[in-house]
Amino acid sequence: MPVALVHVLPEHVWARAGTQTSSLLLTSPRPASPNSAWTAEPVGLVLPSAEADGPDGFDGVRLPVVTLTPEGLGGLARFLAHDSTSGYTVRVLDRTPGDETAVARRPAAALPADVQVKTVRAQLSPTAYHLARLSAAVPLNLDVLRLLQEGLIPGARNWHVAELLLSGLLRRTEAEPGETAGPGRSPYRRTGKASPFCASRIARGVSPWRVYGHGRTTCHRGQRA
């Protein structure tokens, strides 16, 4: 039976979520053939490796990774149905049996504030970066992030929140002794010194009326308080 991984996040976030992939051209001998029966060719320039065991340098079972979209699922369905003999170009999980290697990353807090902001801005989509700027001025929990996403940023989606949570600017913290869970608790803390730098840019890019005047009723209550 063929197996594939359906990712709920968009492709540009996969690497930060720990999903390393590469592009391969897969061909199948018949409909619904198992992964082990597929053949694969690398797409683009591939450097030779001394450890290459197969024709594409990979000797494990190839696991396609697709997005949870009509395009992603449709392409996979057509390949599994053997609709075309020209092959199927798809992202495939970079993993061999027993591989538990994790890539060490430099902590965001170790970078200067301006470098943190420039790095994150280059990685995030414009919508996720807008969310990061707004969230720099408020206590953070998922309820607040949802409020910012749904009430203040038209067009924002769940994956934009995921981009921010995976950006390295935030870290999850444990509750203090005696602290109770609830919408008022802030389980996320900002790493490094980038938050004041981000917050200082809110006034330049977003006026108070845009932030509070077009928000939800809860925002208006908070302003009057």
C-alpha cells in the first residue's frame, strides 16, 4: 500500500517545523504500487556523495510530502492512479532508517536585535511579519494571537500563526507556582532583544486607529479600561 505524508503547513514553513525535503521525479510501475516499487530521479543539480547507495543517493523508502490542498492531494492521487507515465515531481522526506540527527541552530537570543529582526523578516511571509510586529506590544498567548489574526489582520490564516511560533522569536514557558491556566496567562516569552525593536516599528507602520478602531469588541473594552 502506498504511503505519503500530508503536511498541514505550507511548504515554505516545512524546514522550520523539522521537515527536511528534496525534489524527486517519481515513477510507478502500476496503479497503487507500494513506495518500495517506485523509482526516483533527482531534480536539478545534485552533488555526488560517497555514501550514495541508490541511483539518487538514497536507499530508504521514499515518502512524498504534500500540502493539505486540492493541488497537493490531486497530484498525489493522479500519481497513485498511474494517470501519467511521465512521472511525478514531488517533495520527498529526507530521512534514512535510524537517522536521528538534528541540526543545531544558533539561539535567536544570541544575535543582535537588528540582526534578529532582519533575519526573521527575510524568513517570514509579509502577513506573519505583520503579526509579529503587532504581537510585540502585548502579552502573548494563543487567544491573543487568534484575536490579532482574526480581528486585525485581514487575510491572515492559521499557518501565519504557526510561522510566528516557529520563527525562533518566541519560546514556551512553564507556569509559575500558584499560577492558574486561563486566557489571561501568557505562556510565551520573546527571546533576545528584538521585541522592543519590533514594537517601535508598530507606530511607524500601523496607526492606533487601525489597531483598535477596526478590532473586535474586546479590543474596544480594553481601550476604554
